[in-house]
Amino acid sequence: MARRPFIAGNWKMYKGPAEADTLAMALRRALVDVGAVDVAVAPPFVSLAVVGARLKHSGVHLAAQDLHPAAEGAFTGAVSGEMLKQAGCAYVIVGHSERRALFGEDDALVNQKVLAALRAGLLPILCVGETLAERDAGQERAVVTRQLEAGLRGVPADQLPSLTIAYEPVWAIGTGRSASPAQAQELHATIRAWLGAQYPAFVGASLRIQYGGSVKPANAAALLSQPDIDGALVGGASLDADDFFAIIRAAGGRPATAL
Ligand code: 13P
């Protein structure tokens, strides 16, 4: 089954509403035609509205970077999936390694967030990936399958194809040191084989697995040409419209034909 490439930009804690509007305008100019590629951007919560308005009907989907598991309640500072849906989000990133490492999110909470996203009608992008110490100890496969098993607990098989898995080795994030195409492909194949062993065949065949970690225009084509790499979750390079568009082109997006 052919999987549609999916390129998402995680803006992290960059671009408040004014700068986000400028970047969204630049994206809109570059992305007249994204072709056969699914594209999403995940600005900070406060910039969702302005980016959503700017990218309306552009073919670029809106994503959020996190959600709270509850639909509403006395959770000061939190935002629910239902609210994100109302704000125009199609996707939500769940379990990013920065959330796990810096905000204390464990596998159980990540699982609650995956279930909450589906309940709200959002498409979760579930992030998994090992640290450098875990890789040095030869634990990368065990870590990633543990994160998958826990993160996907209770998700019905027929809902799984609406998820995206993002394999993001922690040692490659923001370091300029991407996994090599072969290293990434190896883990993507591991993830797909694990899905194939746990679920009916259509799940492993149709679920998209993005690679994330120092994806740039210079390495995107080599990574995306791997058979089990279906797209990219891009951090730093997604803050530059030209770089982001170059990565989309590497995934098969067509160049802009008109302004
Ligand atoms: P960089 O592309 O900046 O390494 O970030 C990757 C990432 O964490 C995307 O979620």
C-alpha cells in the first residue's frame, strides 16, 4: 500500500503570533502546491489562530505540540484536545522527547494523551526515540518498542492508521547530527515489524512513520528515499520557509507554479 508522504514542522517554543504570521505568510507564498505530500505545522498554542487563518485553504494543516488528557477542567495552564480541535487543529504531537525529558511525561501519560487526541477527533503524531546512552547500551529497539507498546495501549486497531509515529532519536534532535539513512531505516523497519506482529496487516502497511532529528534540505532526500521512512518531523529547519519547502519538495511536493 502506498503511503502518502507526511512532512510536519514542529516550531517548538518559537514564533509568537507576530513572527508566526510572518512565517505563515512566507510559507503560503512558497507552498502554492504541496502536491502529493501531506503538510502540517505546529506553532505554539498562542499562535495557532493566526497561523490557521493565514494558511486556510493552503493545503497545510494545523497541528498542536501537546494536549492535556482531560476534555476540560481545573487544570491551570493546560489545553485540551477538544479545544485544539475547535481552534482548527487536525494533528497533535504527543510524547515529544522534550515533553518526556523536561516536563516529566511518562509512557502512561503519553498513552492518555494519545487516547484523548483520538477522542477529540485529532490525529496524533506519537513520538518515540532513544537517548544516546540507550543507543550506546544497544537498547534502542527495546526502548522504542516499549514506548510504542505503552503509548498505543487501548487504541483500537481500526483507529491506528490515523496515527503517525515519529521516530526521533534524542541524540539527533537539535544537534545537527542526523541519524544516517541506514540507521533511521533500521529503526523504522523495526517499528513496522513490531506493528505487523501486534496488529492486523493493514496497520503496519498503512501507518506512517516519520523520521525526526536534524532533518535539513541537504539530508532530506536520502532519508526520505528509505522504504520505511514516510515523512519527517522537522524542528529547526521548519522555521525557515525555504528550507521547509525544500524538505517538502524532497518528499515529492511540486514547486510553486504561481504566486
Ligand atoms: P530538529 O529538526 O531541530 O533536530 O528537531 C527535531 C524535532 O524535535 C522535531 O520534533
